[in-house]
Amino acid sequence: MKLSSQLNAFQDRLGHTFDKPEHLIRSVTHSSMSTPHRDDNQRLEFLGDRVLGLVMSEALLNADPNAAEGLLAPRFNALVRKETCADVARQIDLGAVLKLGRSEMLTGGRRKEALLADAMEAVIAAVYLDAGFDAARKLIVTLWGARITDVEADARDAKTALQEWAQGQGEPPPKYTEIARSGPDHAPIFTIQAQLQSGASEQAQAPSKRQAEQAAAKALLARVQGETS
């Protein structure tokens, strides 16, 4: 099977040349483009998530042989969560080669965080099926790079950390409210407000609701921790 020049260039960015190109093609095919004769990447996404998890578990143990499970778990979560997978996908411009249906194309699918994260996991699975676990491990360690060693010891996502802080103060979980949405449909910008029962709040903007919620939570957590320190 012959690959397009665009997919050949992507292989160079990825750092893996496929012996069976059909694995790569399937990994970049979104469900909006699936047909009875063309499989989408959803099953590969399922497999890739497990391969990524195993590689990251191993890498974290090797990076810090003395770390307790209580430190390893939040580091692991920070490295495999959707936001990180999407960041890696953008790093190799995975969005440029995704095969999307018209509706996804018109709504900016190539930039959607969830879609990019899922495709990144599917690509990992494609490499695993094409060349085995060692090749998948090499790919992941290379692409994640310094993220593995630089991940913070208390690396929890900001929403979880803020909720835990609130519970520690005897408050219910914070509320997240969409304050505004601007920009065209294919590239929206969301403004989200995170607010505690006490009334403290912060706002943040991002291309996805999830990113904006995380940013607002991070800002609010920094504020309330600063006020109580």
C-alpha cells in the first residue's frame, strides 16, 4: 500500500516508518470517515491507551527508583491524560493528516483536543501492531521526552487539586460556568469561571472547555493557597 506524500512526511515527524502502512492509515481515520470498507481508529485508541500506560509506568519507575506509589500515581496521571496526549499530537502536527468527515472538518476537528488525544493513542497502537512493544516504547519515550523527568512530584490536574483543597476546607466542589464563547465555530475560544462556595473565583480562556476549566482552576487554586499561606 502506497502512502500519500503527506503521510510519508508524517512518518518522518513521528520517527517510525511503517512496514504495514494500513496500520497508520487506520490510526488517523476518525469515525466520521469510517465506511464498511474503511475502519476508524477507535479500537486502536483503546489499545494505544493501554500501551501508553504500561510504558509510562515503566518509565516513571526507572526515572525515580525510590518514589513511593503516592508520588508515582499523580505523575502517571499527568503524563497520560488527554491534555498531554493532545500536546504531543500538536508537537508532531498529527492534526494535519487526520482523515475527517465534512462535519468534523467544518467544526475545526483538526484542532480539537479530545480528537487529537484519541488519535495520538491510536498512532501508538499502530506502531505497536506494526513493530512490537519495543518500537512503541521507543516512540513514546522519544515523543514525551523531558515531560517524563520534569513532571512535578505533585502533578495532579488542577481541577482535582482544587476540589481536594475545597474539601479540606469543608466546602463542596467548585462550580465551573461558561461565561463566554468567541471566535468562529472552527476555532472557538471559551471563557470559563471557576468559583468556590466562599465566593472566590477566577476566569480563564482556552480553545476548549476542558483547557479553560483547568486554567481557571489552576489560577483559583494559586489564589486561595496564597491567601491562606
